[in-house]
Amino acid sequence: MKILTAFLVAALVFGGGQALAARSSHQPIRTLKVVMRDPGCHWFLVHGKFAVTASVAGPIRLQDFDEAALKVVSRTTARRVGMGKAIVLARGHYVVMMVGQAVDDNYLKLTVR
């Protein structure tokens, strides 16, 4: 009888854990592209339109399709993204600029909520 009870408890614990795991949805991380376009050199590509600011629900993958590496700066960190590479950004406010950027190029502002 003790073996049967232990088996039933184990089955309920395992089955309950599987049910909870099946209910939680894992959403894929969306991608935000930084692309080359004149004037201004680099832009966010948001829903087929070019923008210098973006506000997205995070986390977000920022992918560089510009002509040079990008520098992504927040209050606490500065990260570099090579051409064709991507980084994942968590919640925060970011400024995106090209490495060695000219003065008349865009400074992109990104808010990840």
C-alpha cells in the first residue's frame, strides 16, 4: 500500500509539473534591425518604416545591417555590435551610434520596456 501511495504521489507531482510547464508560453525574442540609409547613415527599421527612435517590449535582439560596427550605450554599459551581428538587450534606455560616427549622422534612441 505504501508503494502504491508513493507511486501516485510521484505521478501527481510529475504530471502537475508537466501541466504547469505546458501552460507557460515562451515567446521568441523579436528582432529590431539597424539599417543603412541616407541621409543620416543609420536608422531603425520598424514595420517597414525608418525611424530614429523606437520603443519596444523586451527583451529585443538588435541586429546591425549598417556599414560599420555600432556602439550601444546605456547608463551602465557600452557594448559594440559588429556588422551583421546581433545582441540581446534587456529593459532600459539605449543610445545607438556608429563607431567613428560623423557629426551629422543619426543618434538612435531605443527604449526597451
